Amino acid sequence: MAKSKDNETPEKKIEDLGNSIVRDIKKGANPKFTTLARTRSNIIFDHKNGYLRLGSTKEERSFVNVSQSKRFMQTMAVAAKCHKFVKEGLHTTIRGLYYQLKFSLGEDVDENVFSEQSESNPLIEDIEVALSLKREDLNLNANRKGVLAGNMRIIDTFGNEKIEIDCTKQGRSGWAIPSDVDNDIEFVDIKAKYVIVVEKDALWQRLNEDLFWKKENAILITPQGQAARGTRRIIRKLADAGLPIYVFTDSDAWGWYIYWTIKTGSINLAYIGGDVATPEARFLGVTMSDLDKYEFLNKLTIKASEVDLKRAQEMLNYEWIKKHKEWEVELERMIKSRIKLEQDALQGPRLTFVGDYIREKIKNKEYLP
């Protein structure tokens, strides 16, 4: 069974929560549930560690409070159901949890425990924060999103069977990264020199067909767009194993934001910032400055939309971005020129140029912080 950082199992932590509620009731006290507030005002950029995290402001809800009693009841229902999943060793999605709890309160009560999934999702996060757990520790999975290939092996304990996965032998499809890469999964025999995170699956396939990961002894990952929790966790784990992390995205606000969520975490996941952020990651490209170095790219730009420009302007206001002069230059150049570049444009001269671009960038240390 998984254990948290303080060496207590999720099952024990949920039981401790339940026991504290029972003790309050027996003493005639008002049962309370306390967690850290997941509000924008309580999100802090940790300059020392380089990622977004929650501050110390707490949020409390109690049973004997008309405005809080329903939410208190719902929180306890989510905790109880997660305890059942963990005890039985069964997994489901957050959607599955919602359906498990949607049922009516009783024959004479015309009200469901939850009317919409939007009610149950935040309570899962509240419990994660309150108990210092991740939802994967509560046997709640998300959709798989992300693919990996490279010189490493994975020991996956699944259904009481240990399965060895050789990531050099996954063919054109690669290894599908699950949402939970912490529990019952071990990464062994990692012999790669570095990690390349490629925004788009199409470019990942291009590099995989060239066996880029084999020729360069790299681990090749695509988050297939914005990186899911499982993909961010595996990037963090590979960084912890001592591998440099290089990120390769489109040269626009959306691609750059994918990089920054990998590097500093995100506002939505600030409550597990240290687990999903990789501050040591570096940005390879595509950059606006590539237009000066690669003449052919000037013929392959795309007009930036007003939404693109607005998003870029917003990023200029993030303190963790604007402290880097290089990124201010990139963003301001895009806003001023009103153009953007896709990483696919690097296939302009020839299909294999993408690999050459990455090699040259790494060799010359041409990356952004």
C-alpha cells in the first residue's frame, strides 16, 4: 500500500480524519474539517524553490453551520468512499467517484448527495490538501495522457503481478504514461543522458521514427499538449534521477505556458507544487530569436490572433516569468511582431531537420531559463 511523505498510509490518514470527527461528536463539540484555502490570494511563488505553492491561510467548514453543513457532509462522503476504494484495492476516476455518490439521500428526501461533478471535484482536492496526499494515493485515476520512449525500464506491479516494461521496445506507439506513476511503479536502469519533452504528439512520432532517443541516448516524452499530472510527475522523477530536462514547444503563448507549467507548476495544482514542478527544466525552443538564425522560418510564420496576444501579455505579468529578461524579450517580440511559430515549421527544409535543431541547441546550450 502507498505511503505518504510522513510514512502514514492513505487508509490510516482517512481513518484518523474520521476518528477526529467522531471524537468531536462524542464530546458534544461541533465537528470541523480544516484544509488550506485553494484561492488565488493564497497561492505563492516560492522564489527559493522555484515553484507555485499554497500559502498558510486555512479554510474551515463545520457541520453545525447552515451554510456549511451540506458541504461538510459531502466532504465526509468523498473521504468515506475513497477509504473504501483504498481498502478494497480498487481504482476509479473522479467521474466514477461522482457516480458512486450521486444517489439520493433517502426515499423521503428529494435531493442527491451531488447534483453535478463540479461539486465533488473540489472536495477531492480539499482532502488531498488536508491529508497531504495526491488523488492517486486515494485510488483515483485520471485519463492517460502522454507517451514515453527511451533507454529505461519500468517495473509495474499490477494485479499482484510484476510486469517489466522496456521503453526501448515500445515500437511506434511508445509507453502510455498512466495518471499514477508513484504507486506500485518503479523506474529502473535509467541510462539516458537527458530528457526531451515535445509538446506535440506528431513531432514526437517524427523523432521516434528517426530513433532520436536511441541515437542521442535520450528519453523522449510528449505530454500531447498541456501536461497531465502523471506526465509532470514522471518528468519530476527523471529530474530527481539527475537527468537534464529540455522542453520543446511551439513559439506562442500556449506552447510557452506548457513549458512554464512543467517548470513552476500551475495555479490549479499549487497544492502539490513541489511534486509536479521541475524548476531545473530549460526551454529549447521554438523561440522568436530562431527567426534570426534560421532564415527559412521567416517564410513559415503564422499571424497571431488577438487571443494569442492577450495571453502573451498576461504571461508578462507573472512574477516568475518577468524576472527573466530573456523571456520578457521573447514575449514582447511576439506581441510587437504579431506573429508566432509552430514547432512543425522545423520540418520545412527536410523532415529530419527537427532532430538536428534539438542536437544543435543542446550542444551550444542555446536554451532559455
